[in-house]
Amino acid sequence: MHHIQYQKNELMVEGVAVADLVKRHGSPLYIYSAQTLIDHYQSLSQSMSPVDHRIHYAVKANSNLAVLKTLAKQGSQFDIVSAGELTRVLRAGGKAEHCTFAGVGKTDAEIEFALKEGIYSFIVESESELSRIDLIAKKLKVQAPVALRVNPNVDAGTHAKITTGTYDNKFGVNYEFVRGIYERAARKPNLWLRGIHIHIGSQITKAKPFQEAVRKMLPLVQELKDQFHIEFFDIGGGIGVVYDPALESGKASWWKKQKKPPLTPQLYADKLLPHLKKLKMTILLEPGRFLSANAGILVAQVIDVKEALSKRFVIVDAAMNDLARPSMYEAYHEIIPFKKSRAQLVSTDVVGPVCESGDTFCKNRPLPPVQQGDLVALMSAGAYGFTMAGNYNTRPMPAEILVKGTKARCVRKRQSLDDLLELETA
């Protein structure tokens, strides 16, 4: 469900025409729908309403200040992985006491900053990190709230680069070590054992891996609650989204083989709530992609159309450094023209101008024919789009626009070459 669709054959984000935004702000251009963010937040929160829960939006998915403020107004709290992300939350009107701080490489300076700001809890990745947090808390004469990230050794069945819950991954503490670590940590007066955490991966499109991980954790969580009075169980994020609408409609052969609907918040909740209700604890969730992916698009303009012996290349002004997912993960993004077309589809490679063969958004995909100057939209680009962008080939970063109803505002101006070079000296 999103508010980016054709109206009278012209692509619109809510009540604003994409073509008009490009005229005003140029291309490539990121555009986000505020109402889609709100709808997704509310649907997930409603599905989890039978238990006491907190939604901690994963800032890494899309960290634009206006996106964070939109979600904060809905009651969202935040999952952060750096002092920079905490600073963004604070600038957007959020509070440190509404943030969990995850990540395997927290520096001492970041830990101290978060403690001084009053972080809700650290998500701790190792016993050595616990010791560092304890020492810093002792120096500051405070108690540090902590929750150990447990690696339950559950394969999420997702892409290898975004699986995080097996013993081959760098994240978390092995399930078998957890009891001993909590017992030792309980003897440190500057640590507050506040909760426990799991996160098994990203873009998970079936409920079964979540169910398996929660079911495996239940006895351990109950034991820690009884012994150490922990308050919360953080079940992480990872709910997948539909990138290819053919899968959602059942047209694609892969989806037909599955004979199951896409994972929805309600289906997710229906599978997990029977287990979570037993704990009578606060349940934390860390959605990122689910809230923001389908709320955003990356608009690009066609620079050239190149006919080769066996290929048709559509070269656009967006590149792999604007949207890395296709080149990094072989990820699918639907690509559509800004005007709805009924023309015969043509096998097409859509590529960017960067000097890398991997600078490709799709290969041999049947698409409507386009010509120089036309606009195309790369759909579902609201998560891990701009946040993973860079300046390779000295390419300035795109602008970001937030649309709400019939109003649009620039929430990050386009980077200029002067901006890009400002910190360098010759």
C-alpha cells in the first residue's frame, strides 16, 4: 500500500505530479510520501496492539530529518547505530530516552555521548562491549541500561548480505553464552540489565523465521525476566516488502510456487502474538524498510538511448552511487515511466553514467520504450537509498522531497560541487 501511482496517466506522489517536482528541483531526485510512512506505521502498531509494544524505527533505512519527524509525530521511537544517528533523532525532535543504540562497533566516545543524553538502552554485541560500557558508566557515575543481542542461529532465508542471525554473522552473542554473561553482568553495579534483543535479518518475506526465532528465545527470555527482572524483549526488524508488484498480484511464477500471500503486519502479528503474550513484557520492534521503502522513489531522466547488436541501453542520470541496492544485492526495483504507456514492451538494460559495469538498475527487462529527456521512476527506493548514497565519480548527491497531500517541500537541497569539495584542500 502506497500513495505513489498514476492519476490520469501521469505519475503522482500523493497529490503532486512527479514531472512538476523535477522541473523545480532537477534530477536525479528522491521523493517521499508522508502519508505512506504514516499508514505503514499505524498498520504495524495496530497489528501489535494486543501486547505492550514500542516501535523503534531503524534510522539507517532512511535518516532524513523530515522522515524522522513525520514518524516521531506518530509516536515512533528509534533504533540507532551511531552517534550521528542519535544526533539526527535529537535534531528531528526525538529523545534519547526513546532510542535503542545497536551496532558492533560503538566507540567509547559514542557510548559516553549516549549515556549523557539518557539512552533508553544499549543493544550490546559482546561481553567485551559490556565491560567497556560498565567502565564508562562508572566514570560518569551513572547506571547504563543494556540488553544483550542474542544470535539465535536461525537462518532467515534472505540474501546472504542481509542475514544477521546465524553463527557465521558478526552480530550478537551465541545463544549458549547468554546466561553466563547475564550472571556476570549482574555483578557490575554500573550496568542495568534492562532487556534482551534478537534480529535475524532484513527483507524477510515469510513469518516462519520470525516465529522460529521467537519460539526458541521464549524459555531464555522468561528465565532472564524471572532472575534479573528485565523489562523488554526486542524482536528486531526485518519484515520484507514487495519490490516487484507482479509478486503481490500473483503474476510471477516464483510467487505462484509459494502459494502464499506477501507478509503483512497482521500475518506477522498473528504468528508471533500467541508466543509474546505469554511473556507479559514490553515488546520492541525495529522496522526500517517496512515503514519507508515503498514510501519513496528515485526519479531519473533519460540521458541517452543506445542501441547495440544484442542490447538496448537506456542511460539515465541516476547511478549506483545514488541507489546502490541493484549493484550491491542484485536487488529488484520496479522501473516505470512518468507517463503511463501502453506501447509494446522492449527488452531493456537501464544503466547509469558511472564508470563501472555494475552501474546497472536492470538487465533484459521488458519496459515501455523511452527517449532522451523522458523521466523514469525507480520504485520502492525509500529505504537504503539515499542513506547508502555516495560521491563516486565526484557526483553530487540528489535532493530529497517530502510530499504531504498537495504540498511538497525540499527536505534536503541538492549537493553542489562546491559543497562536495568544501572540506578538501589542494
